Amino acid sequence: MRIIADVMLQKLARWLRLAGIRVYDTPYIDDIKLIKYTKALHGVLLTMDTGLTARAEKNKVKVVLVKGKNIAEQLAFVAKALKLRIS
């Protein structure tokens, strides 16, 4: 599974990598390019942006609207949503 984190979730992406999960970083790019990039990789987009989530779903891109106030909550949410094993 290819996981793509939007620019808002760079800290979460770093923690996922520390846990052994491969996460693709994205520089600041507009939503349409990010959706096309995710679609080309057949990946899963991680974001906290509800507008981006709606646009991704409309374009049939798998997206996870990340919830959580801190990194621990976000990690737990993503692990559960994507069925990842994080130690």
C-alpha cells in the first residue's frame, strides 16, 4: 500500500516512517495535482482537510480524513483505518 501524506501531515508522516511504514511526502502542491499524484500511485491519501477529502472521493481516490489532536491520536487513528501494525 502506498501512503501519501499531504503537507499538513508531515510530522505524522515522519512518525509513521519511524514506525517502519513507507510514506510518500508531498511538497506544497495544489489539491488537483495531489489527487492526480495519489491516483497515479494507486495510493491512499492522508489529510485533515475536509475539502480535499471531498475532492479526492469525487475523483475515486482512496482517502483517510485523519482525526486526532496530537501525534499519538493521529497514529492510532491511521493505524486502525489502514490496518497497520505499529509498535
